Amino acid sequence: MSSTDITDPGTTPLTPLRLREVTVPNRLWMSPMAQYAAGQDGRPTDWHLVHYGARAVGGVGLVMVESNAVGPLHRTTSADLGIWNEDQAAAHRRLTSFIAGRGAVPAVQLLAAGRKGSHRLPWHGAGQNGPVGVADGGWELIGPSAVPFGDLSVPREATPADLDEVVEAFAHAARTAHLAGYEVVEIHAAHGYLLHQFLSPLANHRTDEYGGSLQNRMRLPLDVARAVRAAFPPEKPVFVRVTATDWAEGGITLDEATMFAKELAGVGIDLLDVTSGVLVRDREARPPQREGVNVDFADALGKASGLAVAPVGQIGGLALAREVIGSGRADAVLIGRALLRDPYLALRVRSGDPAAWPAQYHRALRQRTRPLMHTARTHTSGMTVTNENTADREVRRTHDTTIRYTVSGPDTGPKLVLIHGWGCDRTDFDAITRALPPHCRVVAVDLAEHGESRSARDVWTMEEFAEDVAAVLAAESVRDCVVVGHSLGGAVAVEVGRRLPGTVSQVAALDALHYLGLFPTQDPRDSDAFVRAFREDFAGATRGLVEGGSPKGTDPALKDAYFAKMVAVRQPAGIRSIEGLVHWDMDAALAGTAPPVTVFAVRSILAQEAVDRYGDRIRIVPVDLGSHHFHVESPEGTAELLAGLLPG
């Protein structure tokens, strides 16, 4: 059995955790998230070095490198990382050396895709729902049964020989991971991949010793667990990512997950990475949008099995991590998208400890005039507060809509409300907020199904987005403010001004409203064609938006970064909100909006036709601060523009 510290109530996220002979310096860990950026033969690239290195510098205790295929036929895409040969191991050593050099523990997740393999990259065509056939460079899939995942290729029912190969491939990958310098390996037995497929009766229809009863369905995952445990050095821990429920009738239940967890404990597994869902494509089978959705599952599986546990999924803030770890419900937390947004999230627990930050960054700690890093605490109301004047909050509306937003600055100062653009989120305004005069009160809002806000509604119009913002203003008792929106957020800002003329003193749009092919109501045929382009080739249409908002000479890396963020917008809200924008009656909205409207437009993109059409109704100010996303590229310059709109 493993030697593992026991987590007592009162433990903090900064308490080290010992697993066998490996001590993880803290309990805030990076979750594995596929980057689809592998080089030739599945080797890590400079992207991976920078991506994972930044989070190691950013203070996480353990960096779990994304799923690595255990063989070429076990990949999800042609851009997956792999860990089946020595050349790959040599390339991985660049990652493990840097991660360990920053004091974090390098870990890697091992994967066999099964029926969820051989698909397109998420931003190409139909993405993860787009199969790549053998004739087009794909590969044959295996599964427990000949049952496909959604629109992907039908897998071949795996033979006993296939399953023997799978077990050996995992064992070989574990040995290769050790050679590569990884201190932890994790077996991926969740999220609808091969081992999960065998566990769930929804994908496993076999009648032999690998199907039917739970004991039979556990056979392959347990064989893999035994093989990996035997192949990996005994002083190093082995994790398993497990699913607590399929969120679908007839699928895995918590009771079955509990039995599986107990079996894994008997094999010598050290920690369960607890998640749920994603076995089938049905929308109803997705995990609910709820903060810390898998925390209670982790608590239950840990108590039943005696294993250390770390939940993953919708853990977006340090306050929740503190509560979960401090209460003893989990031994650590795995943080995903929040670390994509903020690589230094874990260091914000230690903002008062310069020794925790790289020496190269100390000048930022000494010379700041406004807080750049904040120590989070929790009010009795449950909101997460990062300093005396900054708080992450939420307001709940109908249709299971929860809008997350951040307020900062003194409550007595002039109010500025910031609304991001399509496919973006409120963190785009972080640098602007820091650059604004310190007496400003800033409210930055995540629109529904963007950033951390969630909604199950069916209406995605500019008017409905404006109601979300209005709910935030009501919750904050805002009586006088300037509302600013970027891109689609500019349309929302106009609608907020139309709805709340007594509250909104001015409306400002950042490179919005002047695009005549997007904002004013289009001919129905043109608008239908515009939306159809997104439905048929979402990635291509999104790329078109990025290119259209990028003046000549824009850094390609910036364009790629904007594209990667926008193409990941949650669906179906992404397409539906584009549809809502092209059907928005901007002329009627402007006519009904009492507050003055100012547009800060990129000079080289601004068309004279737009000036001629709207110059008498809105104040159009050409700017030379960058591309369509100039507020991200030039936050100080943008802050100066916005400060000029504030009273006093």
C-alpha cells in the first residue's frame, strides 16, 4: 500500500502532501488539458514548454501534463502528445526538467482514446465531432462494442489480443514516463475514453468476461492499473482519473464508482482524480453547471476507499479550494480553465510572500502603486474577496442563469461597467482596471455562457444579455455609471443604456457598432448566410472575424491567441449569440438610447461609410492602439480613453 499523508480539517492549500516518496509542495494542482500542439511523432514542442512552464513558475504544486497517448492508434487526434518511445521521452525531459526546477512536481496523464479517437482538432471544421477516416490519414478505432461516440467512426469491437496490447501499452508508457523524468503518472479512466467505455454499460455491450457485470466491466481498467503500478517505480505514486457518474440513465452510478475505487485501493493506486460525465454526447448527460460539481463525489469516494482524492471541474477560485481542502473533503484540487486564464493563480495565495515569487518578478512587487496580486478571503455572505475593494460575485436570474462579475475600487468612486466581446471574458479588462485611476469603481461582467457565467436559456439576443448586465447593476445598487462594451459587448452596452437611461450616463463601444457588415440589421438572406457560415465551418468563420479585425501588420501570434480563445466559446450559445447580433436592430436601439454613445474605432479599419451613416447619432473617435482587441494590447491607452468619460 502507498504511504500517504492524512488530510485533517484545517489543512490549507499550502500544506505539502506526501504520496509515497514524493512530496508535493502544495495542494493547488494543474489539471491536464489537451493542447493539440504536438510536433512530429507526438513530441512536445516549445508551446508545451512555455504553457506548462508558466504554471510551474506560477506556483502550482503539481503540473499534470495533458493526456499522452500510449500508442499511435490510441490518440484522439494527429496533434496529440505521445509517450510510447524514447525519442518522445527525450523531448518530455525538457518539460520535466523545467517544471521540477521551479519546485513543482511533474506528472503526466496516460490515455487510450478508444471510440473517441481519430477526430479533427477542436478548431477545424466539426472539431471533436468530426471523424477523420483511415483514407484521410486517420486510424482504426477499437472499443468495447461497435457503438460509436456521436458522429465519430464506428469502432471495431476489441478482441482479447487487442486488450492485451492495451495493457502492455499502458505499462510501457509508464516505464517511458519514468525515463522522461515524471514523478507521477495518472491513468485516464474517465471522460468517455477507452477504460471508461469498458466501465460503462452505455458503451460496453459485451457478453464475454469483459462485459455484463460490474466485476467484468472493471476487468480491463483494473488490469491496466495493476500493470502500470508494477511498471512504475514503487517510490512514485500512480493516480487514476475516475468518473463518479455518467449523468445518464443506465450509466455508471456513484455506488459502482465506489466499488471501483475500493478495487483500485487494493491494486495500490495512490490518489483518485474525481470527475464525471462526458461518456455520451447527449446534452442532458453533461455535468450540471455548478461550482465544485465533483467535490462531494470526491469526498464520498475518498471516505469509502481510504485513498487520497482530488476533485476536478468548475473549481475556478481560491476560496473554494480553501474550503474544500480545509474541511478535509479533499486532499488537493485540480484546477483547469482558471489556470488558462491566470497562470499565476496559485501564487495569489502567497501575494504577501515575495520569496514565493520568482526573483525576476520582485520589481513588480516592490514598485506597484495599486495591488496587482490579492490575498483572497471569504465574507460571511460567501463572496470571494481579493482585497478591501475587489470581489468576485455572482447574481442569479431565471432559466438557471448565473452571471459572474468582478467589482474593484472604492464604492464611492465614479462607476465604470465593462462588458467583453463575443468569445471573450471579463479577464480581458484586468490590465485596464489596474491602469485606471484608483478612485474608480469598476464592474467587469462575464456575459452568459462566457467566462464563468452559465445559463441554460434559449434566448441569446442583445436585449437578453443587457438584462444580465442590468441584474448586476441592480445587485450592486449602481445608480450612475458609464457602460463600456467591446465588439458584441458594444451592442449590449447600447441596450443597457436604452433600458436604464436614469442609471447610464454614457455608453462607450470599443471597436464596435461601426462594422456595417455585422452590427446593423442585415437583409434576412445576408444574415442567414452569415450564420450558416458559422454552422458549416465554425473555426473558419471565427478565423474570418479575427482577420477582419486585424489591421495589416498585426502580430500573427496575437491573431492566433485571439482565435484560440474565441473558437473555444461555449456552444450552442456561441453560434446563437452571433445570430442574435446580426438580427439586432441597431438603428432602433440607437434611436431609443438617451445617453450619448461614443465609439473608439481602430482607425485603419474604420470605413467612411460608417462615419457617414452614423456620425450624426454617435461620436466616432478613431484610435491607433492596435487591432480590434486593442484594449488587450494597449490597456494603459484604453484606460486613458475611458477615464476621460468619467465625471470629475
